[in-house]
Amino acid sequence: MLVEMAVYGSTVQGGQEMDQDRLETAETSARLVGNSFKLGYRFQRYWDTSMALAFFFAEVGTGVFLVSFYLDFVPGMIAGLVVTGTLKPYFHLAHMGVPKKSWRAILRPDRSWISRGAIAIGVLIGFGALHIIDLSFGVAVRLGLPEFTGQLLGYLAVAGALAVMCYQGMAMSASESFTLWASVLLPISSFFYALTCGVMITLVAAWGVLGAEQQVMLSNLAVALLVLDAAIVLAILLRARAKSKGGQFSVNLLTRGEYARSFITLVPVIGLIVPVIILAFGEGRWLAVLATAMMLIGFFAFRLLMFKAAVFEPITHDLAGSIGLPSTRTT
């Protein structure tokens, strides 16, 4: 049976009808209230596709840089810095809408995740570029600097990369209004998804450069990371479902409701299970390319749908009942 929705709303301008724009599904959408002030669950719509793209490219780029750094694969390090340093800021500023005013947020590291992220990206790009230059041309030696200078630059870039890989998930987990996000598992998922991207993209990009042992190592590591990603995604859903009604509502949207077909098909099946099968039982560069492309599709779908399925907890729900008004609480 459908869950009945009891909504108490004020009459405005001759009595507007209740919003029906999000009631496409049965049980998961039965208590949705749209975009006007009414009791029930409300979607967040501030973080959207452009923000999902910003998160996606930041994590892809830093993951590629980190794995390429480990392998001393200079083209991969350059590509990682370019992706993170261009596409991440572009889509983030596109999301914010007014770039000139956006810089105000960037200058407040004490209260702004945007500022903290900008600092992390600056550390990554700055020290990463210096490390690549030194690695390619031996600048530190030519300038008479200590031998460890080049390594120090690289480790500082790695520190920036690790911060970028985690900070976006930390920004989401700090949003207590959304149970789907408010979990320590969000930064963990960001880190391991970024690392998965780095391993699989580097495996493909450096296929002709890597030795046979390195190819096997990266392929096996990719399989392990994909399995770990699947476990983390499942844990995020289970934790959100058990934590609150809002979390349960969000999980239902992803698994049984409006976004179920997209989420189940793209995230666990195409993005995780199929790549594991391909890498575990297949051989060759083009199969690795296929597995990587499918993983990236699933990762972006995860990023986007985690934004779309987030709902505000219905705080007014209990407040209404406490003053004798009709409540949306179900029995």
C-alpha cells in the first residue's frame, strides 16, 4: 500500500495547489512536497550536475596524478594536474554562477570548504608542476640545491592530492541536513573512488610503458579497489537507511523509486560489477579501456545521484504535531 501523505499548508494567493512535480513514483514519492513551504521531505537542488562534474574531475585528476607519481609516469602526472587544475575550477565556478563574487568564499578558509579546497588544489598544482619540471630537467641539481629537494616537492604535491581526494567528501559529510551525506563514509568513498580512477586510467594510458609485472599489479589492484568501492557504497546506503526517515527516503529513491533504474544499472552493475569481471577474467589493453570507461560512467552516476537523492529532514513535521496541527507522520 502507498504511504498516505497528510500535508498542512497555508493558502496563498487564492489557494495554490500542492506541488506535484516530484510525485512520479509510488511509495518513495508519496510524501514529497515540492518547492514551496509545506511539511514533509524536500530535495536539495543547489548542488547539481555542474557540481557533480567538478567533484568528478577533481577526483579523477588527483587519482591519476597520485598513481602516476608512484610509477614516475610523467605524462600521467601532467594529465592529472591539467584535469584537476582546469575542469574542477571551471565547473565549480559555473555552478556558483557569479565568478567575481565567488572569490569571497575562496578567501575564507576558516569557514569555507571552497577555500580549503582551493588551497589543496593550489598546493597540488604548484608543487606538482615544480616536481615535474625537476623530474624532467633536473633543475634542483643544476641550481645546486640539496638532492632531496625534488622528492620534497613531490611529497608536498602528494599531500595536496590526498587533501583534494578527501575534502569534497568531507564537505558533503559536514552537511548534517542530509542524512545521505552526513557520514564519515563519504570522504572515504571519495578517496577510494579517486584512487580507483587513477589506477585504471594509468593502467590504460601507460600500457605500452609499464612492464608485465606492473600491468598485473595495477590490474589486480583495480579489482580489489572496485570491490572495496562496492562495499563502501553499500555501507553508505545501509547507514543512511538506518539513521533517519530522511535517509530511508533517500535510499528508497535510489533503490526502489525514481532513481532506482539509473542507480542500480549504472553504479553497481556497469560501474563496479562488470569492470571487475572484465579485469578478472579478460586480458588486453582494449578490455582494460572498456572496463575503465564503464567504471568512469558508474562513478559519475554515483556522484550525480548522490546529489539528486539528498533530502532535507522534515524538521517541521514534529513541530506541527506539537502545536496540534495535522502531522505527516505515518503510523
